[in-house]
Amino acid sequence: QSSQALISGSGFFITSSGYIATAAHVVRYSQLRVIINDQSVPAYVIAVDYSKDVAIIKIPTHNQDFVTLNPNFVDRTQVAVMGYPLGVSDLRQTWGTAFHSGITGSYVHLNAYICPGNSGGPIINNYGQSLGVLTNVYAASIVHRYGCAVSGFGTSSQYVINLANRSN
């Protein structure tokens, strides 16, 4: 007898043909489904990089609104972090600042209020473009103790673009 845990996270369309960027830890388990317009549809993993915690998935759709990926951003850019934190059913956003990460060029460092369930959501600038995908929350012990964190990392849009291009 097996039990399956329900894992929830966020994601966003990066093409009109149903490609979605999300965090790799959100899609790690089988039977991937996406909720869109109050309907659950099957999704398929197209590309995944667990080392950067980013994935590209696809659902069968066409003419979908999507977010433009911006591979360049200015340090200390004001951003919105969007997602479905803590299992809520409506989209939430918090505001913060995106910094160039000292780790590698593949990461964006954030100081925004981030909760479990935000993983895979977009990091949006004031022009409505995504600078990256919310991936690793800093200080997991803080998240465990208090529910949310005020610092985290995202994988840059440039890396998402490269991963999507490798899968085509």
C-alpha cells in the first residue's frame, strides 16, 4: 500500500503554447497536474535541473497568456514575488528587492516575504517581465519555525531561457 503526498507550488507560462517555468522540487514526484481556470490538467516535464532547482513543464494548451522572460536586470530592482503560498487558492504577491547574487550568475537574491507554496512562482519587475523563478528559500530552519522567510533565491531568467532552448 502506497501513500502519495500532495505537493503544491507555483509556476507561470513562458510561451503561448503551454510551457511553464517552475521549481524542480515542485515537480520531483509523479502524477504532475496543473490547476488552470479551476480545472486540473495533466502536465509533462520537458526539462529539469535539480542543481539549479528549476524545471520546464508543459500542458496541452494554445494561445495562453505568458510572461516575458527578461535575462537582464539592474541590481536592486524592485520586484513582486507571486505564487500560491501555504496552499491558498488565490494568487498572492509580496514586494521586495532583487539583487545580483554573489553565488553565480544563475541566481537572483531576493529580500521578499516568501512562503512554502511560492516555489516556482515568477519574480516580476515593474514592467511585468520575469527576472527569474523563485526556487530556494534561504534559511529553511526559519521557514520551518515561522512558516515564511524574508530572504530567498531565484534562478535567473537567462538560465530558464537556456534550459528551455536545450529541451527543444
